[in-house]
Amino acid sequence: MKLVTRFAPSPTGRLHLGHAYAALFAAAQAATPAGRFLLRIEDIDATRCRPEFVDYILEDLAWLGLHWDEGPFHQSQRQEIYAIHFGHLQRAGQLYPCFCTPEALTQSRQQQVAAGQPPRYDGRCARLSPQEASRRLDQGEPAAVRFRVQTAATVAFEDLIRGPQRFETGSIGDFVIRRTDGTPAFFFSNAVDDAEMGITHVLRGEDHLSNTPRQILLLEALQLAIPRYGHLPLITGADGAPLSKRNGSQSLAQLRAAGYLPLALVNYLARLGHHLDAPGLLSIDALAAGF
Ligand code: GLU
């Protein structure tokens, strides 16, 4: 079976254990004769990404002993690809401009939460007439672009780790695929790249679980291949909360400086929430063989 996996970090900071966990399993899953493991740098958001973090990502992965077969690919250099797929959705009438300000969106979200409803876009710009929308665009009013989500459908998929998943589209709401500054939103570039790069299996943190139905809807609309998804549990600190600076999480660089050996970290991560038949300290190849 052809297996193509990837690790897709955003260079907004140093890698931590959660990143290493996702990267390790994605690399282990691809470690078959026909398998490939890709590295993709998700560096579209110029306000948060910094070039030095890209260097640190490569350095940290090399230190861990994780090798990628293809890449690194940089999303910042793939804007034309996103523009082509954006054009397909636009011509199919599945997009509309949204002029809502961040303040208006926050207010609407607060009202929904106060009313005990799931927060989602209330659809006010979906109801603008095409004339009104073009007039406001012509006047240069800043606009994001939203993807129209059908209201009464179900998105179902079989998560590789969590089993069957179902999401009602009514609780998703139309979501932004192009930001006001013209850059593609995460949902869009991430899903398009997985399809364009032939990714068959996406392993990523559970914090992305609610993004998956949106990405499946986009890939369906674009008639692109949908990968299989597996959402890894988040590693928590002693307080039960996901690892963060607040509960003492350290970056891989800090752990390295503290004297931890890479193979020890990798073995620790490989046995966290995952059973391996072989006991003892294993090489990365042996860990991958038992995955
Ligand atoms: N850039 C995203 C992140 O670092 C990628 C998520 C994914 O693996 O799809 O969270």
C-alpha cells in the first residue's frame, strides 16, 4: 500500500514534545518500502512566522534522528497553487466576501455563547445581494472570503485513532478561506497541500479534530482526494492540561540543553499511549517497525 505522510509545523516558535510526537508517528507510519514522509513548513502567516524558526525545525528534527524523504516544502512559495483552487471554488459560486469586522465577530460569538449555542459565523454577509457586495468591494472595503457550508448535512469520517466521527454542518458555519490581507487561511492551504502532495495519512494533534470536517468539505468541493486522518491525544502536564509554558513544558532545544538524549526522548514518546511489543531502548527503525 502506498503510504505518504507528512509533518507540517508552523515556524512560529521552537518545537516542543507535542510536535515531536506527531512527527515521530508520521515518520514511523511511512517507514514501509513504498512509504514517503514529507516535511512541509506552514509559513503563510507572515505576522507570526519567522525564518529562524524554520532553521530550528530542521535542526531539531535532525537532532531527534527523524529524516524526511521529500521537502522541506514552503507554503509561502505555493501561492499560485492556492490561487488556482480558490478560483475553482469562486467560479462554482461557493465563496462570498465577508466584511464583518473582528469586533462584530467577537460580539456575535459572545451572544451565541451566552445563549448556549455553539459559536459559529451567523451568516450575515452570506445574505448580502451580489450588487451590494460588489459595491462594497469596489469602494475598497476590506473583506475576507468565506466558504458556503450547506446547512443540513453530516460529515462523517473514520478517525485512525478515535474511530467513527460525525459532525453536523449546521454547527460549523461558513468559514474563512482567504483572510482580509489576501492570504489563504489554514483550513484551505493545509487541505489543498495534503491533496496536491498526495498525502494518504494525516496524523496530527487532537486540537485539529474540529478542523477536519471543514477540510473534508473543501476537498469534496474541489473534487480532490481526501486523506485518512488520525488525531493524536495531546500530551498533558501533571495538571492534566495540554502541555504549555504554564505547566512547565520545555522546547526540544531546552530538553537537549538539559542533557536529554534524543533516542531517550523518542523512546519515551513512542511508548506514550502506544503499545510496542519489544521492550527496552529501541532504535528509530525498530520503533517504526513495531508501529
Ligand atoms: N501547521 C499546523 C500545526 O502546526 C499543521 C497541522 C497539521 O498537521 O495538519 O498545527
